[in-house]
Amino acid sequence: MYPPTSRSTALYTSLPTTNPDDGDLSARYGPSTSFRRNLRGRLLAYSSSRRVRWVLCSVMLALLYIAYRYFTRPFWAKGTFKFDEEPRPAYLDDDVLQPLVIRLAIISRADEFEVREALREAMLTGISQRDVELEYKFFVGKPTGLKKFWTSRRLSKEMEEYEDVVVTKISDTKSRLSERRLVALKWTGSVSHHRYDYSMTIDSDTFCRFHALVRRLQHLYPKLKPRQEPIVVGRMNSHLVYWENEIADTGEESPAGEDAYFTGPWYSYPMGIGYLISSNLTETLLNAQRHLPHHINYPWDDVMIGAWISSLKEFHNTEAEFKTTLEHPPYAIHEVKPKPILPYPVESTVLDDPVGWHDFVGRKGGAVGIPIGWDTVCIHRMRAKEMRAYRLMKEIKDEWEEGSYVVEEA
């Protein structure tokens, strides 16, 4: 009704005189600059959130696909077995003429609780005494590292429950593995060699079909007399390094260091899969007049076994040449005259069975991996869950006594 006034001057404020039809109306009546800027920011934020949601959805779908492939994949990789490629050998159904008496040492890490349980349930339970009379022990080292307290506590409970674990006085490290092998051999040979046939040693990732083992030995080598003859059976490789003991054997963990080594005639040694040493040869080795060299760094612990056996003969061989190596001081290579560990030479029968003893095919570190077949008796580099599944396979599950391993088949 009245024209507006200015409070500061109390004067009339003039009305606008500009014609609204003149000029750019968008500048006057269009969206403000701040509105456009706000809208652009919202659109950018919405676009960014869409990209984030798209990335998250893609990741979730990828994870679901990976999980689906993992849980629906075949348990066994293609090419793991060859049962269908060959007929079942008739010797697997032969009667055993006499049960094989085996004292078994299993080399294990202190914290391998699940593996030892799998071996007890899937391999060691249900072996027919008509085939094998078996006595076994697990050999572990003293727990080390940050978890040694908890590992020691669990070990104590395990030992109390099963009474089949020997904790040696040697640290649970690879570098002391050769010392544990000697401790294991001493246990297997702690009874008269007239009371058993073979001292057997395997790694904790080796699965053995004892039903097949005794029949394969009977089939391939029917004339063996393990209580009377020096014999070693396994998957053989070859080497030329020998050792002589230079560190006193006190029964405790020895100081750091390695026994003297040098080269000599080539010999066969049983690879880490495992091996059988006749009770006669076990007795011979443990009655040596000089301490067996066993301060030997990993991974030479299996080579060490072959060197022991070969030295029984070759250290008496006057025509054999033994020399130091460039890696061993003094650096100039010179001849060595090793002292025999017995007053008489002993030549052993070495039986190489690459079909019966081998690595799991395609496994990292497995130098001799082939598919598992009817003739496989000891398979190396097998995981705990694979041991359980293998035991349940229709091809071999009847090799153990019925009802000795009761689980639901997947």
C-alpha cells in the first residue's frame, strides 16, 4: 500500500523501472550459481558412490566365484591316481607267509598335532597282525620359538594320552634333523635284532600301506633274510659325500658345527620318503666301534644314511680315493684316509623301488612324483586331510581291518 522506505534515511525507496521484458531473463530468474554448484557436487558424489558400490559388488562376486570353485572342485587333482590304468596285481591278494615285524620311527615336527592324529587314525589303526606286527614312535625335537610354551603344554597332553611321542633333547629345527634320525635308529635297535625284521623310518608326511608293503616285499624279494643279512629298501638316489665324526656324542644336543666331510666312491642312499633297514644292518651300525657321524646339516640327513651304509665297505677299500672338497678347509684338495668304523667290511644289499616309494605327483619339492597306483606302498608329501581321504578310497580301504576307521564318507 505504501512504498517501502529505507530505515537508514526514512526516505522512499524508488520502485524498479527496468522493463522485465528487456535483457536475459535467465540471469534474473534462472537457478543461482550456488544452486548449480550444489547440484553438481551432489551428482559427483552420487556418481562416486555408484563406482564404489560397483567395485564392492564386483569384489564380492569374485570372492563368491572363488569360494564356489574352491568348494566344488574335485578333492584330488587330475592325474593323482592311475588305478584305472592298470589291473590290480595278483600279489596284493596273496597270503602272507609270516607277519613282518617292524619297528617304525616317524620323524615329526613338535607342532604337527593334526598330522600325527591323521597318521594314527588313517594309517596306524587297523593294521592286521596277520600282515605286520608294528611298534611305532613319533620323534620330535624340543619346541623352540615364540610358541614353545604352548607347544610344550600340548605335547605333554598328547604324550599322556597316546604314549607314542618321544621328545628328544635336540632342538626342533631342520638343521638338527640328522641327530634326530640317529636317536630314532637307536630306539628301533634297542631290542635284539632277533626279535624284529626291519627298522623303518618315514617322515610325518609319508603315508604307508603296510598291507601292500609286506606283500610287495614278499613278491619282489622272496629270499630276503632281514635278521641275517644287511639290507636297505626304499627309493634310492646317489651321492659321493662321506663324513667322519668329529664331535663327541654325549646324548645331549651337540654344539653347532658339522662333522668332517669329503668325497669318495659313489653310493646309493634312501631318499627322504622313508626306508627299511634290516635288523641285522641296524645292529651292525649301532655296534660300530666309532661314533656314527650325525652332525650333518639339512637337507643331507637322508644322504647320511647311505653314507653310513657305504662306509661299512668302502672305508676298508684300499683302492678307493677319498678327497676333501674346495668348500672344506684347508682349501687345497688333498687325499683323506678315513678310519673304518668296524674291523671288518660289510657289503649291504641295496634295493631301489621307485614304483613303490615315491612323492605325491606335482607337489612342490617332490623330485620323484608319479601318480599313485596299485604298487605304491609309501607316498611322500601327503597332507593330513589327504591321508584321511586316501584311507577311505574304495581301491585300498579293505587293506585295514573293518571298522577301524569310522568316518562319514564325503
